[in-house]
Amino acid sequence: MKIYAQEIADGVSERVKNDTTIAYCSAAVLSNKTESDAVQLLLDKVKASSNPNQIDLYYLKSILVSTGWNKNDDVFDPNQTWAARSTPEDKQFNLMHNENDIIGHITGCYVVDRDGNKVSAEDSETPYEFDIVTEAVIYNSWTNPENRERMQKIISEIEQGKWFVSMECLFAGFDYAVKDNAGKSKVVARNEDSAFLTKHLRAYGGTGEYEGYQIGRLLRDISFSGKGLVSRPANPRSIILDSSKAFSVDEQQTISNVSEGEVNMSDNNEEKQLETAPVVEEAAKVEATEVQVENNVSELEASLVAKETEIQAYASKVTTLEETIANLQKDLAAMDKEMKDMKKKEKDRSRKEKLVMAGFEDSEADESLSLYDALSDEAFEAVVAAMKKKWGAMKDKMMKEEKKEMASETEVVAEEKTEVAEESTAAIFEEVKTTEATLVDASDASDEIEATRASVAEWLTNNVLRK
């Protein structure tokens, strides 16, 4: 089954891919057992060729499928159904569509029109409306007592009209049957442009309607794969025609009881015929649908352009934001480096100060700072404390020694100063005496000499005697 992009976008692709079989059931109703002598003669001939009167077989016949529109909005086109008319033969007959519970098989099939007339399989022209009738047998002989009792009960209930038949078929594709309010039907080919209709089909969860049109699934490449005996009706036209024997008709005979219980496959008895022109031609004629498809495509294209514009705008915003983020990251990195440098300087300053307090010279502290970079603050404080303790002990010892030396030097200096002072005083006084004597001896004592003498005395007092 080909899947289109629009069906993937609509979320129905898996259902379309997996739903390639259908089955619908209809009432199993007994037919009128009174036939004309001519028909009875014909039936006797057919029995001889259809392996009749086998005690371990229960013969029955039913309408398998009818062309038209069924209650599930699955549409059996005359051309497609005619092409599949021989595919039911030799297929399984099961109970409740359970392939593990086979109760018989289909022995033959043929086509009749809506009046019950046999349609030749060799006809070159496809009938407008028709049914496919299948002949089948149910196995009524079982060695297991439980199986035997179950089958006897089922056969008894078939004759009471309590069971129904259900068609099973496979299909490889589908198109869309579009029907307006007047009941006129058209066929729209399923392709990329029309695939938006799939989600509106009832088979895939839709309502079966689109803008006032009823939408059906027209099956393509059909192969009937069997039928089941079921307990619920759905297609009233597929009825069990005879519960006692299988029979057929030739081109000159009809089955008078085909119409018994006849009900159209749709929900009402309005005309449900389909035009059988080629799909491409039919699709071209559905102008309203084509216009809608074109409008949808235009809307999608406009939406895509708008989305592309939005995407470009968002891409531009993203680029601007990325540039802003990059610049902020650069600024943050610079600030982080500056902060680290400031913290390093402050840390070095503080550590240098502590090293100096611990006894290092400035130059020694500067040179040794790098040696302590790997140390944490706690480890560094421990090292400084140890240095201070050791340096304090050394300092105390050095101060004691220095005091001793200074005391000794003070005594020596004092003695030397005393000796120098005494010697200086004696020399000075000797000079003074000599000068004074000389001045006294001078015959012309005057005020100037007196002034000089006073000045010398003051100098001695201030500079020598005080020391």
C-alpha cells in the first residue's frame, strides 16, 4: 500500500498501511425451498457434478458481496468487483473470522444480477450492478464428541436463522468515492494532492464527510480471501440462500429466491450506483473537489512561506543572542582575570607584610613570596608563626648580647671622655691663663679686651664645662 506525505502528516499512515483487509457480516436467512420442476431438474444435474450427498458435509450457499456502498463506507466498484469474481473459490470458511477455527470451505462462486439472473463469466461487458454468490460446505463429522455436538448445534441454529455470513477480502489500494446530497457519485484518484481526504474516511477514524460530500473508500485490486460464520449482522443483502444443498444456474435460468430478504448495502434504499468511467477522467470532472484541493495546496504553500519567514526571524534572533552571549562571556572572563589579579596582589601584600614581621628583609620577602604560592592561607599562617617564634628567640639573644656590648662600650667611652675633658680643660685653662696674663700685662687695657675675655668665658661654659 503506497503511503502519501499528507497521510503521514495527518497521523493515519499506520492505519492505512496495516488496514488492508475488510470483513462485513450479514444475516443468514433461509430461502424458499419450493422450486419449479425445471429448476429442480437443473439442481439434480448440479448435484452430480458438485460432489453432493456426502453425509459428512453440510451444503449451503450465500451472497458473498454486492456492488455498491456498504454501511462502513467501503465501496465495491463494478469493475474492481468483476475482476475479483473468481477469487473466492477454494478459500476457507471459518467461525467468527478466526482462521484457527476452520469449519469448512468455499467450493465455487458465480455472478447474478439484482434480479437473480446468472451472468456469464465470459461476458465482455461488466454488469452495472451484481452480486457474487458462493457455494460452500461445512464439515459436520467430527471424531471429538464436543466438536460434533458444537457443529450439530450450529447447523440447527443456521436453519433457525440465528447465524450470519461475513465476507473477507484483501485489497492493495483504494481511491475516494465522493457522493453529493443528490446521491450522484464520483471517483477521485488517491494521490499526493488528494491524500488529505484519507483522514475523513470512517475506516481511519473520520466522520465519512467532507464539506457536505459523503466520502467512501473505493477498494482497488481486490481478492476475496474467504468468509466467516458470525453471530452479528451488518450487510443484510448477503444472505444464506439455502441451508440444505448447493446449487447453481445456467444462463437460461434464474434463482427466484435471491431477492428474498434483499436490502441495499447502504443505510437506505436510494440508488447507490457508481460511474465506471476511468479514474483519471472522473477525477478531472469533480471540479469542486479539485478546486478545494488547489485551495488547500495554496494555503499550505502560503503557510510554509510564513513558517520559513518566522524561522529566518528566529534564526536572526538566535545569532544576535549568540553574539551577545559571546561578548558577555569575554567581559566576564576579563573581569574574572582582573579579580584574580587583584586578589593575588592583595594576598602577596598581606603575606609580605607577615614575612617582614616574622623577620624577613623587604627584598628577602619579595624573593620568597613565590615559594609560598602553593600553600593555603592556613598553612602559610602556620609557617609564619613558626618563623616568628624562632626569630623572636634569636632576637632576644641578640639583644642581650648587644646590651652587654653596649654597656662595655659605654664605660670605655665615658672613661675616655673624662680623660679627654680633663686634658682639654687643663690645656684650655693654660691657654686662658697665658692669654689672660698677657692681656693683663698689656699696658693699654681697654673695653675690647674685656669683651673678648667675656666671650671666651661664655664659650668655655657652653662647650666644655657643660660636657
